[in-house]
Amino acid sequence: QVQLVESGGGLVQAGGSLRLSCAASGSIFSVNAMGWHRQAPGKQRESVATITSGGSSNYADSVKGRFTISSDNAKNTVYLQMNSLKPEDTAVYYCNVVVTTTYVGSWWGQGTQVTVSS
């Protein structure tokens, strides 16, 4: 019903920047919220940043001031601009969307690897 395509991961040196994108498509009536989560090896998946359809955003304390989430509602796309990257930001980053189709549901992207070298 809903497909998510993520892009933008890669390898970067500490202090560098990356921009992640996630485009949602399918039988979407409306987007309720979009966000990014990450999972490092041996750790639980954690929320990084979320944004509602009204534009309200929230960030994990560990990324405040360095990461910026934004969205293009017309394209059902969410972005994560990551600046001043640190080695501890290394993880697989997953896009998550809460959308209304015939019901309200949550979908996950396939994940994109972000590796920050020291």
C-alpha cells in the first residue's frame, strides 16, 4: 500500500555532512507524521527526529543543533540534514511514516547506512 524509498547515506569524515531523503508513495490519503530513526550495532533502534504534517518537529538530545528535519508535503518526502557528524552517529537510518490510507498505519523504509569515520 505504501512504499518508501530512502537515499543519501554513505561514508563521511567526522565533522562532515550528509542529507537523507525518504519519499513515500502509494495509496496515501494524508501524511500524519514522518521521521527518522537509527540503529547502531548492538543497540536498540532510537528516534532521531520527527515532524508532523503541521510542521512541528522533535529531536533526540544527541542531535539537537546538528540535525534538521524537514518535509515536502506535496511530494510526501522527508529529509534529514545532518551536520557536524560524529563517529557515534554511525548507524543504519530508517525512515518512518504515519499515513492515512484506508486506515492510519505506520510504515518503515529499508534503511540506509551512515558511517562516520574519525
